Amino acid sequence: MRIIFNPGLFFQVSSFMFTKIILQRLAQTEPVITRLKQMQLQTKNSLDWFEFPHLAEHPGLVHAVFTRNHGYSNPPYDSLNVGMHVGDATETVRRNRAAIVDCLGGWELVEIHQVHGTHVLSIHPGAVGNTADLFQGDAVITNITGKLLLIQTADCQPILLYDPVRQVIANIHSGWKGSILNIIQKTIQNMVDNFACRPHHLLAGVGPSLGPCCAEFIHYQNEIPEQFWGYKDARDHFNFWALSANQLTAAGVLSRNIHISGLCTRCRPDLFFSYRRHVVTGRCAAVIGLRGLGANP
């Protein structure tokens, strides 16, 4: 059975029970497996990263989800840790970040101080101050070339957005708190309001993160609102990949433009840092930047 979901109706009707029913039926109707797309592994300067095929088709765009390997950090941050506030040596983290920037061709790295909230930062031409300075928020948007937007993860979802028409990019940090607060919708609405984007033009990639195989919430009744329980299986594992896919489509992104990596960070400690597996650990880098139209890959 196929359900046609009307996003306008969803946001206009305030009934809690109606919202709960819609979310539960969405979770059950279009399996997230239909949106799983194999990412492409790339290697340069001894660094490994993954790319989304539908984003890699655009020469004016660079993006990468780096593995944890071939950096400079010692255990338990071995070795390409980009997290400054996890206990690793500051100078070592700087070397790791510099290696990423050099690998991709030289960029201004834009970092945000992630707080598991829903604040969205916009960087416009003529912005006051150094845009490489630390901002607080969990999503960042720009239409300026040469800026590499960084999101750091260790189980949370990095969600990359690209509007090839308006030449606008966004990078989102979405943990379980960001998911239930729908930071995806807030980011896309910001892109519409401040950059004149149209959601149906957007391409979206949901990167390696905690999968439904490992996203157990034994205290979910106290942590996760009931309207999201339709994404839970009998083991109390939640499918946040499906939730993100449905939030993207509800915000107007076309289903065919949504790619989900299907790589669980907890299941692959050989490739990614995982807070659920090790607690004291590093952070992987997910980055996206605009080269400009006509630029060489």
C-alpha cells in the first residue's frame, strides 16, 4: 500500500493523535532500504573517504565523509580525529584537519560548535568576521565558494544538502535529539527563506551513522516522544535513517534525490569512530564545499 503524504496537512493539523498515526504509517510504508545507496570509496594522500554518487556527479561541488584512518592521533583517537574537545592533543587535531584540507585541494574550513540543538547558521557574502571562527549550532548553510563546511560525528548523522540550481550547500549534525526536534526541516526552511532554494531541487545524503541494528534506547519512554515510537522495533531499536528520509520528503525533497549510506558506525569500528561502542573516542569529518560552476574536479 502506498500512502501519499501531504506535508502541508501534516503541519497544519495540530491533533497529537493524527500526528502520531501519520508518523507510524510513514515508518511502515516506504522501507528505508529503497533509499540505501552504495557510497564510493576514494583515496588520496593516504586518506580514505566516502562520496555519494549523486553528489559526486556535480563538478562544482566537493564533499567527503572521511574514515577514521591514516591520521596522526594516538589511541583511543586513532587516527584521523577532527574533534578538538574529546581529549586529544590540540596540535595533533590541527594536523589531521590540515591533512583533510590539503587532500581536497585547499579550503577555508568552517567549524561549528555542535550542541545537539536546532540552531541553523547561515553564511552569506559580506558576512562580518572570519567565517572559520567557531559558531554554535548544529547546521550550517552557505552559497560562498571556497568554504568547506565541517560536521563532526561519532554515531550522529551527517546530512549533506546541495541545491544545484541556486548553488547552495548545507551540512547538518543530527543526533537523536536533533532528529526528534526535526533539524532537517528547520535547515531546509532556512535555505528556502534566506537563499531562495526550492526543496524539490535539493540533493540529500545521509552519511554513516548509528543504524537501526544498534540504535537501542532502553529508556525510550522517557527520552523519545510517543509520536516517534513507530520507528521502533520489538528490540527497542529505532530506525533514525527512516525518520530522516521521511523528514526530508516531508520538507519537499524528492525521494529519488535522497541517498542513505546504510553504513552503521557502531558496526564498523575499522572505518568510523563510535561513541556507542567506545565512549572515549574521536570524531570523523563530514565536509561539503562549493568549488564554483565550471571548476575542475
